[in-house]
Amino acid sequence: MYEQIAANKRRAVLYAVVFFFVWVGIGAAVGGIAAAASGPSDGSTNYGGAVVTGALIAAIVALLAIAWSVRSGARLVLAVSGARPADPVQHRQLINLVEELAIGDGMPKPAVYVIDDPSPNAFATGISPDRAAITATSGLLEIMNREELEGVLGHEMSHIKNYDVRLLLIVSTLIGLAGLLASVVWRGAFFMRPRGRDSGQIMIVVFAAGVLLALVAVVFGPLIRLALSRRREELADVSSVGLTRNPEGLISALKKLAQNDKPFKKFNHATAAMCIDDPLQHHEGWFHRLFDTHPPIAERIAVLERIAHTQTA
């Protein structure tokens, strides 16, 4: 298992680096298109300089986005999800279980939050075990007994320990930024009324930038997040069993989550990849399933049942 976790970490870092260079490639492409559209027809255009300039600008934007996500991304995720700090009296069992699991694994205790939402779910966020948070919905707390809740929290603690949440936070920030910039570019193109002999070249550059950013936001970015997420979910399940020493708790919890028919109203596309149960998998159409960030719950349960059988054999 430890070899798998180590391999998963290396693979995750590789995907994140690839995604960064996708951003750099966008800048280089836009720079080249701008040079081709605005340069003289005698072939004297400095394409190399334009490509390098575009790549540098894109790299700076990506690095600033990564720095922002490391500094403030977790707080934003909690804010947009409507999370509030867990009440020490009302949510005593939740807080106690998080403390016990943290002590048992020698980790700092994460901050504990609750979302008022009837859909049962939970997610972890943060950039390191020292600056992490675990969030559970009120729906999860209502349907899970102590053993099942321990299994779910062990799963989320494993994401924190394996630094899964930091990579997802960074990648989700870059995807969100690409979507935001694409929206700004397309809106600008709709309202732009460029005049003069360079107006056609300007519109070509604007449309090219919009198309490339949209591809990152809708296709390449989600595919990178998918590659980061699917394998880590099974590893977090297995790691949870190693932490709680009780596969039956998580098996029972996943079975309850598989029966859930309540949409998670507070989710967004960034937190969906972080959740123990992908909200999009239950409540959206076939197009979203192409980008599922979680393996089917039945497959996850089968893996845990094999572990439970091995323990009792």
C-alpha cells in the first residue's frame, strides 16, 4: 500500500507540472497568433520573441494563481461552500472523532466545519496537515453512526496526510482561472467594436485566446483533475482502513452514500472533486460522467470487502 501511495504522489506531481506547462503553451500559442496576425507581410515578424513573451506572461499568471491558491484557496472553498465552524456542543462527536484520528496518526488536528445541507457528503481541503480542514454536511451527520462516521473521517484524514488536497486545490484554481479568463475574453469579444486596419487581427487574437482558455477550462483541466482524483480515492479508502483498523465502518458508510438521492446544493466543481461521494456522479447527465473524478462506489466497496475478508481469514 505504501508503494502505491508513493507512486500516486509522484504521478500527481507529474500531472500538476504537465498542467502548468499547458498554461505556458497557451501563452506561447496566443503570442504566436498575435505575431502572425499583426506582423508585416514581408516575413520579418519576430515569432520567437512573441512566443517567448506569451509563454512568460502565461507562466507568471499561473504562478500567481498557484501562490494565491496556497495562501487563500482553502478559505475560499470553505466560504463558497457555506461551511461554518463545527459547534463544540452540537457537533461534539464529529470533533472528538477528528481529534482521536489525528492523535492516532500523529497528525495535527484539522479544523472542523459543517455545511447545512441534507445531502450526505464530506471533503477535506488545505495545503498541508498543519493548515487543513475537514467539512461534513448536516445530512452526513444525520445518517451515519459513529463507526461509519469514523470511516468517512479516516478517508478525509488520509487525503490530508497524502497531500492530495493541496494538489487538487492548485489544479482546481488553475481550471477556475482558465474558465474565468475565457468568460472575460468571450464577453469582451462580444462587445468589442474594433476599428481601423488592425481590427481584424485583434479579433483573431481575442477569439484564439478564448478558444484555448475554454479548452483548458472544459477539457484539458478536468481531464488532469480526473487523472489526479480517481486513483487517490481508492488509496484514501485503503488508507482509512489502515487508520481506523475497521473496514466495515467505511463499507457501511459507502453503501449509504450509494443510496443517496439528495443533490448537494452547496457543491461547486472544485469541491466536487474533493468530496468523498462525487455529487456530479449522481445528479448530472452522461456528459459529466465522462469526467467522473471518483471510481464507482460499487468498485470501492469491493476493494474494501476484499481487505475485510483478508483480515478475517
